[in-house]
Amino acid sequence: MNAPRQGLFASLLIISFALHTFLMVVATTHQLKENRTNQGQLMTSQLVTDSMLELESANTISLALIAKRYATNPSVAAIRILDARQQVLATSGLAKTREGEVFVRDALLNEKKIGRVEVTLIKPSTGEILRSQWWAIVVSLLIHALLWLAYRAIARPTRSEYLARMNQEARLKHEIIQLTEALEAEKNQQALAIAQAQQQQQENKALERKLSDQAVAGEDIVAINIQYYDPKQLLKTVNQSVSIPYFNLCQIFLEKSIEQCTQYYQLDPKLIMVQQKFNQQGAMLSATITHPQAVACLLLIGSVFQLLSDVLYKRYREERRFVLQTRCGVAMAVEVMQLNAPQAAARLTQQLIAKEMALYLSNEQLKTICEQYQLVAMPNPSSVLTRHAFMVNGLNSDLANLVQEMRTEILRGKNHSSLQQHAPDQVGK
């Protein structure tokens, strides 16, 4: 006869042992941290005192000897001695790659900084702490094992209690068998209803996917929409003397991006149609997919412009001028939702935040770009558009280098001067 609830008691003992081990590690870590802090402060103070004269004369040989002497301490990972211009005069240490805590102290002579010393003390890992406390862990394990054995001996039921429990289990087993037989028919009916519902759901999804594919295949227009990410509605608070020059500057960047990308893919720039220039609602471009590189060109335009927008945002934020981050979406028509390509692109862009790009394309178009763009499904889809859309999570190395080169070439061109000609001195948040 076994003691009752042995599994629960064993679980409690395991939890108790784990908590005890965790508390020992936490206490040891805290104690080691305090000791390391005191040791680091004392060592840096002594090292500054010993190297004061050599720092004044920049005697690198003597400084190297001093650093080597201090580095013999097993708790020291690395030592660096620098002059007042932050140039390294001497380094030492046997474990420079070890993770540790850095202690810094300036060397002052007549209230003038003549150098600085940096001492990195080794920070023990959790495994090292556990190895140093193995005896305490073993003792704790033995104590918990003894508690387990004592419980099995003390809590073991008597013979009368055991027989009473066996009778109760037999009665419960008989009642369970009766309930199982009574509910068998109801379970069969429920299983049949669930199977029918799942089959209907699969048929609906297949029909919806078929309609979506038909809508994409029947449309030959793809659009890219670039919007400002403005959660605080700042565009409504600035006047036209600030917003119009800012829109013009963004349009210049966009036109330069179109020029660079169409030149790279050897396309006629007229293939990219500007349906809407930059305003409060952003900009809209479109192209026919008759040319096999049209979709790739639009995606490259969006990637280049996103980098340019990021550069503009960082610079204007430093100068406290009005600026907003951007987001863009590329989409084809969605017949199920009765959306043409520009409407779908605008609807898709509204689901994004700053610096994000998403696309809704046919399977054939996705195959042509999947090697250049890393795509992930959109989180929390709420419609056919977002369910079949993907977010751009990254570019391969060749395309990333190409985008950066185009961004650099554009910034070195005319629009670098336009950045100041069209930029108002208005301060923005």
C-alpha cells in the first residue's frame, strides 16, 4: 500500500529543491557582485596610484609591467591604461574575451586628468556558481530525498483504510461504465455534426481562395501606395508653408528613386505611372504587369524610398524640423472585396506602422521576388486582403547593397541640396 498523493508530494519536493537551488544561486551571485564591486574599486584606485608617474611621462614599458602584475589576479579578465586623449598605453589580461564587469577610474594630477584605467573583473556564469556550490546542492538533494522516504513511511494507509478505498474505487468504476454507455450515442451524434461543419468550412475556404486567385489573375495593374505614419495627427497641425515644401522634397526623392530603379531594370520610366503625388494621403504609383520586371521595380522603388525617408527623418529630428516616417504597400486588385489595385494598396498600407512594407501579389509574382525578399505572413489577418498579404522582413545581401548604393547616389546628387532648399525652419514634434 502506497502513501496517498505521492506524486503531488514529489512535485512539491521537486519545486522546493529547485527554489532552494535558485535562492542559493541568487544569494551567491549577490555576494559575488558585492565582492567584485569592492575589489574593482580598490584595484582601480591602487592601479591609478601605482601608474600615476608613468602616466604623466607616458612610459608604456612601465605601464605594461604594472598592468601585467595586476593581471596575475585570477579574477581579472582585462586591464587597459589610457592617456588623456583616450589612446591605449598598455593592456594586459589572460581572459580578455570573458564577460565581466568594467570598473573605470580617471587618473588626476593637480585636478588635471592625465589618463584613465579600466579593469574588467570576470563575472562568473551560472554554471560556475553551481559548480562552486555543489556540496550545498548535494546536501539539499539528500534532505529532500529523506523527506520523500519519511513521507512514504508515515503517510502509508492502514489495511482497513486501503480496503475502504478499494470498495469506493470499484463503485466509482461501475458508475463510470454506466455513464459511458449512456453517452456513447450522444458522442457519435456530436462527432458527425463536427465532421459536417469542418467539411463545410473547408469548402468555404476553398471557394474563397478560388475567387481571390481569379480576381488576381484577371487584373493586370499593380500599385504601390506610400503613406505617412502619423499616429499623433501632426499633419493636421502644421500650416501649408511647412507641409508643401516637405511634400515637394518627398516627391523629389520618389522621382529620383523611380529614375534609378527603372534604369537598373532597363525599363521605360513612363511604365511607372504617378497616379497621386505626395500630399497628406501620401503618394500612389502604378504599373502594368505586362513587363516581367514591373513588380520587382515597384518593390525596389519602395525599398529605396524607405531608406531615403529614414535618412530624412533622422536628420530633421536632429534639427527639430517637421518630419514623419513612412510606410508602403504593394497590391493588385482584390475582386472578392471589390477593390482595384490602388484601393487595395491604400487599404493594405493602413495596416502597417513606420518603416514597414507589405505586398499582396499573385503566386506567380511572389515566386519571382521570393529569392530577393524575405516575406512573412501578416499578423492578425482580418480580411481576404490581409490574409493573403505578406510583410517584407528583409532583403538578401545583393539587393540590400544595391538599395544602399542607390540611396547614397541619390543623396549625393541634386536632392542633397534640395534637402536644405525645400526644408522649412519650422520646429516639429
